[in-house]
Amino acid sequence: MPGETVNFLTVPAFTGVRHGFCTRQGGVSTGLYASLNVGLGSRDDQVCVAENRRRAVAAVAPGAALVTPHQVHSASVVHVTETFFDDARPPADAMVTATPGLALGILTADCAPILFADVAAGVIGAAHSGWKGALADIGPATVAAMEVLGARRNRIVAAIGPTIARASYEVDSGFRDRFCAADPEHDGFFAPGKPGHFQFDLEGFIAARLAAAGVRTVVAMGVDTYPDSDRWFSFRRTTHAGEADYGRQLSLIALN
């Protein structure tokens, strides 16, 4: 993988913003982290991580300054107006901005990256949504934070990037019970699996929560991170393989 071109996916519904859901291809890391590992929390060589982050931004939003939060599986959203050092990352799982020149970045390895834009208002957002964040409504919280900056939720476009899909996401009955305790209707996102287990549709759940919050355009990309080891890092796949650590891929968005 090292030496390849940085590869990323885009969404046609995003017009007037630079954005990309980067794959794991195109970086300088090797071994478990091959090759575009951007995870500051990984045990990869941090010189490689820094170069990978630089390459990703140069490919997707050249000239922009990357900012990423210290992701904590919360519903916390921060308004970003300037860059900050990597060791001063705010503990949060979403960021919003109306400041040109900033690239809002989210790191994932099965959790869902969500990118947001209201181009007319010049407001963008990016969120990290694992199951905890999804249940806590990190997506709608990001929408609300964008509204404070002048966005309108009926104009916001949201795209859910590569994430673990229902077919790959086995959970136990206790996991399902947490969701159904919040709302019995959440049961619809769980398909029966082996005895005592279910297959959870994280992407579908996030999309439904965004739609319920008034976001009219929600793009669910339907890309499963678990089975395709050539393109995506996956925490669950790494765990099942008994590997010592895992890389993270980057999703980012910047105003033009």
C-alpha cells in the first residue's frame, strides 16, 4: 500500500464544499497500519501519522488546516474558529465551523463519520458516531450547533460515510435493550441473529435520527468497513483477528 495515491470517496449531493471519506490507501505507514493511518491514538510511528494526515488534506482540501477532536463517544459538539495543536484537541465528537480555511476531520475504524454542509449559510460540520454517540444523538446535536452559526436544518446535507454494516455488526440482547429502553421503535434497527444476538443497523439508525431532526437530505453511502481490509481499517476485524492495534481513516470537510 505505501506509495499509492490517496484514495477517497465523495458525495454528489455536496456541492460548494471540499470533502472526502479517505480510504486506508496512499500513506507511508506499514504493517498493521498500512498505509494511510491518521490515528494519533494508535501505536504507529507518529512521524508517519503526521505525514499521512498531511497527505490526506493535500488530496482532499489543499491549503486547508486540519483540526480533529479527541473523540470520546459523546454528544459534545465544539465550534471551531481557529487551528489548535494536536495535543490540545478538545474532548468532543463533533465540530462545526463557518471559518474558511479549516478542514474538520473525523477519525473512524467502524464507527460512522458524518459530514454536514449548509452551503448557502457557509456552515459545515463533522461528527464521529459510534453506537454510544448515535444513541445520544450526536448527529442532531451537530445540526443544532450549525443552526447557531446560521445554518437551516432543512438546507443541511448530511452524508454518513463508511461504517460497519448490519451484516457485520453482531450485538447481544443487552445492547439491543439499551436502544429499546430509549424508544421501543428502535427495535426496527435490529435483525435477529444467532440465539441471544442481533445484527444492528448503525447507519440506518443514524440516518433515521437525522431525518427525524429535520435534515431533508441524508446520504447513507452503504459502505461496510469490516469485510474490505484492502480499503478500510476496522476495529472489529482487528479484534476478531487478535491483532495488537489498528489504524484509523480520515473523513474531512472544508469550505471552498
